[in-house]
Amino acid sequence: MNLKGLREMNFTDESIKALSEISVARYGDQTVFNYLCRGKSFILLPAINHRTAIGSSRTLCDGNLDLNIHYIGSPKPWLGGPKTSNWLAHQLWHQASKIFFSGIQTDMSSSRPHDFISIQRKARLYSLINPRRAEHYQIDLRSLRDSGSVIAKAEAHWNCINAR
């Protein structure tokens, strides 16, 4: 987020005004952001706009740290354990949280997600009947290996920022 830009637009006071003007706020904070930033935003390139969903781990596994991660659906890393498709994104959130918010306890468990066996079975099954769909599950399984060394790169990045 562009915190400097939000301060320049007096975001807090404007948010309070916006809430009184918006009759129905479906998604609370997101509605206020949409209302105040309309016409002042741009679409992120798909290469840096990572979504946590089945088959979406490819960008993270390529070792790319220039990402905007959307924690879509449930569970969010701050609310519960990850599914296979968002395991690496959850690990990054817990890692950053541990470094920047040391007083907050987070689950840094690196154990396999609860749906691992199910995804493994689906990857095998769909490789026989629907190879295109099987690729999504295979991407999820590969993401558990962190072949792009994202965890190590991110930790070095956070430590560098934190040392300043």
C-alpha cells in the first residue's frame, strides 16, 4: 500500500466521511478504499498480482518477491491453517508477521497442509482423465517444495528492511 499517498489524501478523515455517504458498505474497509480511490488507481499486472487459489502458486515458486498477494477465500493466514494452494503465501505472511510484529504469536508451522493427501490423489487421478486440470494440482504440490527459495529470499529481504 502507498501509505504516503493515503496520508496525502487524508485517508482517515475521508474514510469517516465516505462511510456516512455510502448507504450500503458490502465489504466495510474494501468499500471505503474503492470509494476513495476511484479514478486514482490502476490495474496490477497479472505477473505481480498473486491470488491464493488452486493452481495459483506458480509465481511464488518462481522466486518472485515483487508480488501483491491477495489472500482470497478462507482461510486467511491470520485466521487458520493453509490449504495446499496457498501454503507458501501463508508461510510468507507468518514470516513477515514474526519479523515486524514480534509481540504477536503466529503459527509458523511448516507442516504439510490439511488437504495435502487429497490434492496428491487428485493430481494422480486427473493426470489420467483430465491432464489440463491435473496441472493445477501438480502446481500446488510443487509449491510445497519452494523451488524458487521464496522463503529464504523473503526472510533476507525482511531482515534487510528491519535492520534499517
